[in-house]
Amino acid sequence: MLRSASARVWMMLPALSLTLVCAMLCVSSSVALCPSRCECSDIEHTVRCASAALFRVPAAIPSDTISLIITGDTIHRVEHSAFNGLQNVTHLNLRNNGIMEIGSHAFSSLHMLRSLILNNNQLVLIHPEAFSVPGSPLQELSLRSSLYNYTSLTDLVTALRWGELTNLLRLDLSDNHLVLLPLGMFSPLPNLQHLHLNNNSLVAVYNSTFSGIEQLLELDLSRNAFRTISDEGLQEFERLGQVRLMLGQNPYVCTCEAQEFANWLNSSKVRVGDADGLYCEYPAALREVSLRVLTAQALGCYGKPHEEITDLSLHTSYVFLGLVLGFVGMVFLFVVYLNRKGIKKWITDIHEACQNVLEGYHYRYEIDSDPRLGRVPNIRQGQPRMDPHLGHIPSDSRITQIPSDVTL
């Protein structure tokens, strides 16, 4: 029996050796496929390249990778062929890589991509088809603190329209210094449910700002620059219906204009998740006072919330008109000062001309009004003819009655 058992062991050794060799080959092959200075997990199918001094997306990434994380590197441009052969990737994190440009169809080879994280980059150029993926699998797009300027926002609007992101559920645009949102910017995202616009510099919400996203469940507008919410903005919120709003940590100004916003907070069916945390920032007398407790008496409006606004508008108009008139007057005086010599000469010439005319009229008036000239006969009537032979008027027709002190 011992011999037979030993014989079986010797017969099983080649099979065990072959299995061990195959396992070692598989391990070595998987290790060889892992990019240099990156960490690979076969169990989770994850590749992580954190601060690996990369200048481009590494090429030797296992084809069965599901989660690809490349952070803290220097990858300025994401090209079309950067992720070829990675059809199984569902989560792609490219945070904090200094990415400045996303090329056309940069992620089109990621047919299973569900989540794309591009936070903390410096996007200057976004191609119109940058986010276009066959089948539109993308459900989450995060661009927190990634848009370099307003031109980047314009590119993003075009990319959202051309990308056919009909299945996108979550969009994060927080921390991007946004001031105004283009009207209908989110209309190409009909299934969007979560929109994060917090920590920007937004000052107003207009009609059609959030058109086309009737499925929205959460809208975060906290930590912006809203001083109040206008009637147009309140109507836009009402149109969203089931959305949960976040409006906290904005510098609200509690004047008569804010009374309607305060009434809306207490009566609207729209859920404001942090309604109890909305406080006045100005004026100083109402600082830290909740907007929900504001009344016309507390604001000093006495039921006329628009009277103060109208007076302020008229006062502003008068001040502006006064500034314009003052500026025109200064320009006029400056022109007069530059042409003072010519204007002085012109005035002098006009004065002399007028003086000469007046002296002429005055002289004629004195002559016509002299009573002694009344006795002078009209020499034009019966004027004597000159003797052609003598060449002078006859002596018997000479005027002898003109006074000696009158000069003609």
C-alpha cells in the first residue's frame, strides 16, 4: 500500500508543477501589464497612478481594468487614442493633472464609461465632441474647479449639446467662478437629476436658465453671490417643481425688495433644504436675522415693498443725469479755453462792427432830427439844369438859406 501511495504522489507531481508554473506565468503577466510607477489590483480591477510623474496616459494598462485613477500628474492634453483597448472601464478619474485641452472623441473608446471625474484641472479648450461616447453611457460628469475662463464655459455648453449625454444624471460645476449661466445651457441633458453649482459667483437666475431638465431632483446654489432672488428667478424655481434647492451662504440684502423672496420661502411648495439657514447679510441692523421671519414692518416698508426701490431708482437716475451734464459742461469749458484767443478776436470784431453800425445810425438820426434842416428847400424838385456852356449852376438858383453852422 505504501508503494502504491508513493506511486500516486509521483504521478501527481507533474500535474502540480504544471499548475504552479501556469499560476506563476499568469501572475508575472499581470504584473508585467501594470504601468510603471502605478498600482494594479487584480481583484478590484483597478489601476491607480498617483503622482507618478506622467506626461500622458500610460499605454500598458490591463484591458480588464474597470476603475482607472490617474491623479497628481502633468497631462496637459487628452487625445483621441489615449484610452484605446479599455472597453471595460466604467470609472475614470483624471483629477488634478493640469489638463488644458480635451480633444475630439477623447473618451469614445470607453464604451462602458459611467463616471468621468475631471476635477481641479485648467481646461482652456474643450472640443465640441469631447464627451461623445457611443451609446451615451455616461451618467456622472464632474468638472469641479476645472474651467479656466468664460471661453471654457462656452466650449462646455457646445460639448454638452454635441455629446448627446442623454443618460447623464449628475453634473458638478462647482468652484468655477461662474457669474452668469447661458440660457438653456442644460437643455441637452433631459435626464439630469443632480446639478451642483455651489461656490461660484452667480448673481441671478433668469427665465429658461434651467429649461429642459424637468427631472431635476437636486439643485445646489449655495455659496454664490445672490443678494436676493428676483420674481423671474422664483418663477423658474417653481417651474422645476419637485427639486430640492440649496440656497444657503449667500450675501442676502434685506431691504423691501427681499420681502417677496421671504414670503415665497414660507409659502412655496418648492423644497428649500436649508431654508432655516438663510440669513440677512446687509444692512448691519438685520445681520444674522433669518429671512423666514422678515415682515414688511421689520423692513420698514409698511406694505409697499417697491416704493423704496422706485425712490432709489429715481435718485440714481438723477445722479447719473447730473454727472452727464457736469461732464458735458466740463468739455464745453475746456473747448472754450483752448479757443480763447480766437473767441476773443471774434467777439472784438463783432463789437466793433456793431459799434460802427450804431454810430452810423446815431449820426443819421442827429442829422434827420436837426430842426434847422427843415427850412432847406428840396433841390431835387425843379432842380436847375446846368448850362453846358458855363458848366455850373446859374447864380440866381444857388441855395442861400442854409445856416452857416450846418455842414452837409
